[in-house]
Amino acid sequence: MVAAMVATDNSFELARPVEDRSTLDAARGRLKEAASFAWGAGSWATGVPGRLLGKEAAALAIDTVAFAVSDLPPVLFGRASDLAGAALGMRPSSLLRDPKGSMARGTHQALDMLGGGFVKVAQVVAHSPALFPAQLVRACQNSLAHAATPPASIQAIERIIAEDLGAAVDAIYAEFEAEPMASASIAQVHAATLQSGESCVVKIVRPRARERLAVDLKALSLAARLGDLVLGKDLVLKLVSASLAGCVDELQTAILAECDLELERRNMEEFRTWLATSRSLRRASLAGRVQLPRTYAKASGTRILTMERIHGVPFSQLCAGGADSAAVKNWQPALNAALSVAALSIVDVGSIFHADLHTGNMLAVPGPSGSCSHVAFIDFGCCGQLPAPLRSTLLMQASAFAGGRPNVKQFTEGFQHALRLLPDLGRVDELDTSALADDLGPVLAELQRLNPFRGGVNPLDPELHLQLFRLQAVLSRHGVQLPREFTLLIKTGCFAALYFSMLDEEHKKKLLSQLLLTGAAHAASNPKDARQLLSPATLSILLGALGRRERSRLAAAAPWLRGATAACVAASIPALLYYFDSL
């Protein structure tokens, strides 16, 4: 599960009871953790030989040989050629002058050349500065900003269009640029004009992209099976609710779906419908803050997606300080709104969420004055949807930190709620929420010191990630496991950390206030669920935040509007509170 912080109107901080715990209690907690770790390590070590000599290990060996004989050879020559090209691109002089930087650049060039799942690795590295060397992170960010994957030839692209749409390029498009605008791991994008006159972009799956991706993911699956054998079922299930191979399968299904552009088109239309109909978005004043390209079904297929062209600057270029970044001003408010929309899509009823929202898939769209008016989401190939029990769990735990002091009871009961509705995550009768709250104390005390939501604290501090792993270890000791559906959210969390680091201190605070308002709007739009899941105190805090927002908007309104609406607003919040109490 994800660690939560305590939200206030101005900052995030942990509650004083955690802050005031004695040094003795913290030492006892650490000693207990160390003893538990030592006992678990001993039990694990004695079981390794038996697992590596068992039937599952034999089956893994057979599958690995079959993979090396049948699946690997068709792409092996191409992989070797790609690596040779990357090696030739490295200059010996720069290698001697700056070995670390040269190796980092060579690594990202190799990832780009290899394509497929390797570019996905580069994307995660680019958005995880806390986990990887700075030179490698900068190199991968530069790769993401400039889309360095070598493109397929125009002849191959024309052949795919003819096979998928049953017509030649010039029968569908009045103009079609041979040089791609961008070339990524799975697809490349060309600017075009439809015969009907609309300016558009055409996304086309690269030749053999699916085959290469399938081989990459098969290798990852074999590695995950080996990890299951080495770690053992008991240790793995302390961390996640399924085997490592099962988690990779979840990720594989989502990534391979990116090769099906008809599915991506349907995802875009589903997300567009949610943007247009969500009551929570309207209440949070977020309607219209995120734009999606319009799709053209008659010029689209399984390997082709024709979309409206949106003129914007990718946040990858803003992050890297590219030449086009100066064309967009005042983009932080629009980014805050877009991140709030993305967060709401994870928990809102009837919504899918964008599971690959890296900085290359968000465009800052400038208005007439050059200021960023809104943000566009693109590339909906990888999307997810949490089951209702996990959505409600996230709502309970996030809103437990909505006030100046955390509702620890509600936070720990969120785990209980998930276990009750999803038995695969663990046994609800074995969870002692009071003991869990006590054991979380020392970890929360450390997180308070590293709290990324406080001014002047680095949200990408590596020590913060270590404490989050420690938090997960505490949860696993109490039988709380990470749902396999959270595999996509982990990647999304890496992306979110980089976005947060791009904001200045003022806009970080504004983002936190916006997220609080978004949660309040969701609760007000789903009163029955909110009443069942949230405490009266939490509901009062959330609805109070909505009330303050409305009063602030009224203060900025024209004088003749204030008198007409003040009474309605003054009555609306008590009426909502009464409604919640009466459910």
C-alpha cells in the first residue's frame, strides 16, 4: 500500500502524537523489526536449496531452453545489430574523459535502439531520480524528450496502412508527411491531413513491435519465476497478493494492449465520456481542464489510429529545458489541475485511469497569450481500472489525512475494508488495527522528517523510498499485501514524483489544496458511499473545504452576484451535512 501524509490547508504534516513518541518506543520498534527480519531470513535461507531443485525449477529450466531455442532467435540478430550500433556511437575520447556520463549515454542509446520493453525501462528510469544514478536519469530524460527510437521506413508504414485500412495512403489522406513527428518504443506518429480537410496525426504500430515486445516480456516473466523460486512463496506473499510472475503477467497484459490501437481508441472515447459526465469533476471545477484528441474511426484500425492534431509542448521538453519550452508560460496551474484530474480518475466511479502518464504523454497547450490554458493527455494504450473495493480503500485512506490531525483509525480500517471484500489480500480476522497503528508509529516518525509535502524537502530523496519499503514491510508483518492491480499504480507513482518535483513551493501547496478539494467533490458526489466509508469528522472537513472554496469564489464575484447567491451557499453546506447524517 502507499504511504499517506497528513493534509492541512497550508501543508502536510504528521500528527503530534506520532511526533512525540519516546526514543525508547522507537528503539523497541526497530528491535522488533530486526528480530522479525532475522527470523524470516533464517527460514528463507533454509528453503532455497529445496526450491531450486524442485519440480517448479525443472519446469522453469525447460521453459527457458524453449524460449532460447524458439522465441529468441528471430529477434536475436536484430538485437545484436542494435547493440552494435549503440556501441559504435560511443566515442573513445569521451569515454576516457567522462566514463560515467559516457556509459549513461550509451545505456540510454542502447535502450532506444533495442526498442520494445527496453524503452519502457528507460521511461521508468527517467521518472525515478531517487532510485538511479543522476547521469543515467538525465540521459533517459533526454531520450524521452527527443523520442530517439529509430523510425521505420515510409514504405513499411504505407504497407501497414494499406493492409489495415484496405486503401492506399493518398486515398485516405490529402497530405501525409514521410518524416515522423515522433518515434517511440511501440509506434511512430506522422502529421497528415484528411481528405475532408482536418489536420491530424496518424499513430502507426512499428513493424514487428509486438513480436519484440512479447519476447522482452517473456524474458521478464522467466526472470520473475526465478525470483519466485529464490524468494519463496511465503516471502513474496508478504509483499504482494500474487506471485512475481503473476504481477508481471498483469503488467504484460497492459503493455501488450498498447499494440492494439483500436483498444486505445476505445479507451480514449471512454475517458472522454467520463470527462464530460463526471459530477465529481464539475464539483471540483476541473471540467474542461484536460483535453483529449478527437479520433477518426473510419481512418483507424488495429495498427493505425488517426487523431486530431493538438499543438502543445510535451512536459518532457519543459522538464529538460528544450527549445520549445519557452513557448509555454505559466504552466504550473494547468499541471496542478491535470494531476488532480488524473488522481480523481483512479477512484471515481465509471472511470479508467491513464497508466502511462509520463512526461512525454502530457502536452502543455498554450492559449493566445502564450500561457498554458490546459493540458492534453495522449497515448491511452496502457490504461487500468481498479475494482470497487480498492477504489473505496484508497478513498478511505487518503481522506483519513484530510484534517490537521490524521484519523489513524480510519486509515487502518481501510486495510480491514480491503481484506473483507478481497480475501486474496489476506485474512481480515488476523488483522489487529490497533497493533498495526502502534507498529506504524516509528515509520511515520521517520516519514515526518522526510515528508515530501513540506516546504524545502526533496520529494525524490532516496531515503524516502527506503522508508516506504520499510512501511510495506510493517504492513506485510500484519498480513496486509499489495494488490496485484497496484502494479500499474507503482509506475504511475514514479511519474507523479517527477511532476511534483517540477513545481515550485507555492504550486506544491496549491496542488495539495486542489487534491483536498477534489476528494471533497468526490465525497459530495457520492454521498452514500462517503457516508459508509468515512467518519463524520472527515466528512465535515471535506465539505468544509468545499464551503471555503465557494466563499472564496463569491468574494471574487461581481457585487450584484454576491447578495443573490450568498444565502444559497450558506445553506448548502449545512444541508449536505444533514443529508449525510440522515443516510
